[in-house]
Amino acid sequence: MKKRDRIQRYSAPERINHWIVALCFMFAALSGLGFFFPSLNWLMNVLGTPQLARLLHPFVGVVMFVAFLRMFFRYWQHNLPDREDLIWAKNIHKIALNEEVGDTGRYNFGQKCVFWAAIFSLLLLLASGIVIWRPWFADAFAIPVIRLALVVHSVSAVALIIVIMVHIYAALWVKGTITAMVEGWVPAAWAEKHHPRWYRAVREQQSRPTQQEKRP
Ligand code: HEM
């Protein structure tokens, strides 16, 4: 594909950061499901032994949170709701048939929902995770608080797992999306079709003369 037909969407540091989040998520989710469901206990071996998984799970969770925070501060402005989201949500049946509606910016309403659901559940996971973290912090809390934290931790983990399953499905299902996070670019036709407002903004920026060109 010619350079003109591609648009840069993510830099290398942004992609590395995203894959750190994704890897940590995989490990934390698989080991966590292993702790929670007796029938899935075998998943505790994802990183060697159940003891190792138990030791590493909270640390990996903290790394995931910190890495996601970087994504949060980088993308939150692009994920603020706007009027186009309403059009997108009202026409979800057309979206499901791979049609596009509205003048979508850098992210569509579905992606925005994933973004906010991820930060919300990660905040709950971190707060509840600290309360139940033995042997470091749990002793500082009363038993009823620990019980409540266990419920919050489990519910928010299941919610995040469902949200990320939808995210992965969308990333693979919408043709042309995955290269964004693997190689950093997307086909121009993809951008024009799925994110027309963002596409116009990028093209406009590209057509502006650089400082050097402006110099007499
Ligand atoms: C194997 C797992 C994953 C795959 C295949 C995947 C794939 C992708 C792809 C292709 C994009 C680019 C979408 C675009 O720019 O239009 C993306 C963006 C993103 N991903 Fe993932 N991802 C995975 C895991 C995760 C996890 C675990 C999280 C968070 C906990 C996450 C959070 C995000 C966020 C916040 C964005 C930017 C979109 C936005 O801000 O709305 N991803 N991902």
C-alpha cells in the first residue's frame, strides 16, 4: 500500500504501552478466573505455579493500572461524548451490518463506552484489590470491608473481561483496525469510512505548510 493511502494512528511508544496493558490483562484475568472458579483452578498455572500466580497477580494488576492510566491521559479528550454519538447509538442495527452513520471523530460511541468502562472497572479493581491484598494491606481492614471488597473485585473483574471481549471482537471484526495497534497505521479508506471527522482533520493538518516551507 502506498504511503499516501495510509494514516498514522498510534506511535511505537503508544503501541508498546497498549500491549503491556493487554498482556497484563490476559495474565490477571486468567489467573483471577483460576482463583475464583474451582472448575478453572488449572488456569492458576498460567505463569508457572498457583503460588507464583497468587504472588504476581496483584503486582501485574498494578502494572496494568499504571499503564492504562497513561492511555487514559492520552486519549480521554477523544473519548468525550458528542452529538454524533447519539446518531451512532440510534443506528446500532446499521453499524452491526457494517454500514456507517454520522460524522464520527477519532473514536466512535462503542469505543468510547469501552474506554470509560475500562477506567471505571480498573479503578474499582485497584481500590478493592488493595483492601484484599495479603499480606500487605488486608490486615488494616475490618472483615466486613474485606468481604465487600471481594464482591466489588469479582464483579468489576467480570465486567472488564466482558468489555475487553467486545473490544477484541470489534478490533478483529472491523477490517483494517488491527494494523492500528500492530503497525501503527490504518488504511486511509478505513479512516474515511469509519472516522470521517478524524480523517478530515488529519488530511487538513497534512496539507498545512510546515514551518520550514513557510520561511521565505
Ligand atoms: C488481545 C487483546 C487486545 C486487542 C487485540 C486490542 C486491540 C486494539 C486495537 C486494534 C485498537 C485500535 C482501535 C482504533 O484505534 O480504532 C485498540 C485500542 C485501544 N485499546 Fe485495545 N486491544 C486489546 C486489549 C486491550 C485491553 C486489555 C485494554 C484495556 C484494559 C485495551 C484498551 C484500549 C484502548 C483504551 C484503546 C484506544 C481506544 C479508545 O480510547 O477508545 N485494549 N485496541
